[in-house]
Amino acid sequence: MSFLLVLGLALTFWQVQRAQYKLSLLNHPHAEISPDNITKKNHLDTTQLNGQFVSEHLFVQPRSLHHIPGYQVWVPFATEHGNILVSLGFQTKVHIPSLSSIHGTVFFNTSAPFRMAQNSIKPDQIDSSNPAIPSLAYIVGQLDLELFSRTINVQLPPYIVILDDTKDQSVSIPSLDQVFKHVSYAIQFLLLTLLACFYVYRQAKQKTGKES
């Protein structure tokens, strides 16, 4: 019973910590950071980049939004500080904007993605509404900066920049819903722990009563 109690309380405390962390991100005023000085401390801060999109290196993930088929689109953006992967969000028709200056949110990957294999990505045909964009793109299953970097032989930093007014469906931006989700998990773990301990206690008491 002691093991169940310790395990359950540990899981409960873990979810409470996750809720506190997500809440702290919501309450923290996110600053504007210079692109030459971005670290993990700047997770969810905003930045402005000057440069141009590298349209020949286009990564698209087939997705749907509200039952509408489309793509989650990522494109490297060449700056004086190097190439940075930029999320253009969900698009029904792939379109890379003709911008020399962009503004967005810095998002660091907290953990490496799960891979079924280490195979390289092969380019494939996509339905593009813009004739200026190459018809070939890398069709991917998930956001994987290490694999993207290796595929195009371009060094990419361990974060992406999500353009303003776009939604990247592959990343998890903290919200009140996420805070409540972790609080809900904590309550569930606590209740399950108490029920399990009570069950073990009743079984042990019944066994003791039979023996006596």
C-alpha cells in the first residue's frame, strides 16, 4: 500500500507542477527578443527576422482543420544569423508569402520526436496554387528539426518561429485549457490512489479477520 501511495502522490505532484508551469507561461509577459540572442529562456517570446524564404526547401505535413484537408507548412527563412525554420501554419493551398521581414513567436522543442526509422525524407508532388513555388516538397509526418536539417543539409537552430496570426497544429502552445487538463489529471491520480489504497486496506483487514 505504501508503494501505491508514494507512486500516486508522485504522479499527482507531477501534474500539479505541469499545471503551474503552463500557468506561469501564460502569466509571464513575453518580450521581444533580438534574433541573434535567442536561447531556451525565450520560449514563446516574439522576434522579428529580416531575410527571405528559401522556397526550394519546403516541408509540408498533410493535415485537416475542421474537416477541411490541407497542409501544415514549414519553410526555412534565410537571415544574417543563419537559416531559421518558420511555420506558415495551416494552408489549404500552399503559399509562401513574398516578405523580406517577418514577425512571430519563438517556440523551442522540449523533446525529440519519436521516429519509426532514420530514413531520409524524399520530395513529392503537392498541389500548389502559386506557380512561383516549386511543385516538389518534402512530405513529412511531423515536425522534426534534426531530420529536416539533415535532409536539406542546412543547419537549423533547435526552435521554430510561428508567424503572427497563424496556428501551428504540431506544437502545443500553453493555454488555460492545458492548465485545467493537468489539474484534472492531478485530481484523477489522487482519487485513483486513494481508491487503490482503500481497496488494499480493506482486503488486508478482511484477510486479518478471517485468520483470527
